[in-house]
Amino acid sequence: MKKYAAIAVLIIIGIAIAYLTFVIAAIKIIIGSILLVVAAIALLAVWIMWKIDD
């Protein structure tokens, strides 16, 4: 019985680590997407300012 409890605990820990890894990766993807949009808007603003000066 003790062996099964140890295996169950290891499986639960493995699932928790996999879930946290997925959540952290999803958060990084969201932050990266937001930063990519901000960079695109900044690049567009620089391009518009460059076009207005000419």
C-alpha cells in the first residue's frame, strides 16, 4: 500500500509540474504577444513620422 501511495504522490507532483509549466508558458506567450504589438505600433509611428518629414 505504501508503494502505491508513493507512486500516486509522484504522479500528482508530475501533473502539477506539467500544469505549472503550461501556465507559465502561456503567460510568456501572452506577454510576448503584447510586446510584439507595442513594438509594431512604435515602428508604425516611426514610419509615419518619417513619411511626414519628407
